[in-house]
Amino acid sequence: MDDPVVVIAAGNSRTKVAVMRGGAMERFPVVLETARVTAEALREVLGSFGVLPAARAVLCSVVPRVSAMADDALRLLKAEPALPVDAEKIDWMRMDYAPRAAIGADRVCCVLGLREQYGGPAVAVDFGTATTFNMIDAEGNFAGGNIAPGIATALASLHAATARLPLVKVPDPHRLPPLLARGTEESIAGGVFWSAWHAVRGMAEEAERRAGQPVRVVLTGGGAGLFAGVAGPRCIQDEFLLFKGVAAYAARVR
């Protein structure tokens, strides 16, 4: 049986801790607010899984503060420091990115998850504080991507940068905003949502034009549920894509 891998995924808004085994989810993620994460909170969650200190821990983090706390928590549990996801250690996939060390660990893991689970050509759209688009080609190599404001970030920015626009909540996935709104709050929610929707569709169409063949689009991240039902016939939702990428990384890097 494959050994368990403890995954610590620290994003700008949320930090998720889970256990993977053989590329599959064994213990579903415990979610913490990143702004409130402490070493003690991480120690408590990590200890609750019952697999440390024997299991390996792998860290996919874009928040240096949480990275340091993760190692503190593991030390308290007498476990080895976490293996950080590092794009520069990937030699089994071509990644033309300059400088390579600058690409976020979250983007790296989404790309690895695409390659491992779906093959190429495919695009991962990760809806978080930022929305990232990352593509692999038919050979499974990183083909590039881009970064845009996330849904909540865009809504907050409109409020902060204007004198009168209110702060609007992220739309309810069961009640999507109208395309042509008749009120200010609906106009803001609709503008942000439908702009993101068109970005997903546009990326899929441009990816297919470049690839010369159909391209699978995999939606992931906290905001993916907003788009799962309206993004298009070749779009699927995989909430654990990043974790699958972490497991793929852990299988190759020691």
C-alpha cells in the first residue's frame, strides 16, 4: 500500500490540510482562514490525522508566514520539515517560465494535477483570491497561463476604488446574477461574474484554436462552483485538482 502524504496547501484566503494516499484523497481537507492560522492551530489539525510523525508532509504555499508556521507545527509533532513544492525541481515536464522560481506553487500543482489526471491539451482555471489560468499541451508540458483578479477580489476592488459603489457579496451559485441588471448591486455582481465567465470561455476557445483540437477545461478552487453549470460542455469541476498535483509532485521528488 502507498504511504500517506500530508498536504498543507496555503493560499492567500484559506489554508487546507489533507491526507493523500496513492494520488487519492484519504482524509478530506480541513480548512482554516489563512489570516488566522497559527502554528498551534496547524499542529492540532496535523496531529488529528494520526499519521505523523511517520508520514511525509508536502507544502504547497504562496504565503511565507504560513510556510514557517507549518514547519513549526511539524517540529512540535516531532516530524520532518515539509517538502516545499518547487518548480525548479521539476525535470519531467517542460516549463518555459521566466524566472521559473517565480511561478506560484499553487499554479505548479494545478498543472501537475492536470497532467496526472487528465493529460493534455487541457486548461486549469483556479478560482481563488486570484483566478489563474494554466495550460498544458498535448504532450503534457506547461504551455503558459495568466493571472486575473478573483471574484471576491474584483468586487472588493470596485468598492475600494470608487466613491459610491457598494461592497457586493460573491453571487450565490444557485442564483446567478442577470446578464442585463436593473440595479446597482446586481450590475456589479453581474459585471464581475459574466466578465469572468467570458474569460473562461474565451480562454477555452483560444486554447482550442492554438492546439488545433478540443481542450478540456478543469475548474477548481473555492469559486469554481459558481461556473460549473454554465462554463461549457467540455468544462468539468475538480475541487481536489491541486491536491492531486501535490501528490504527483511528492511521488517524484524526495
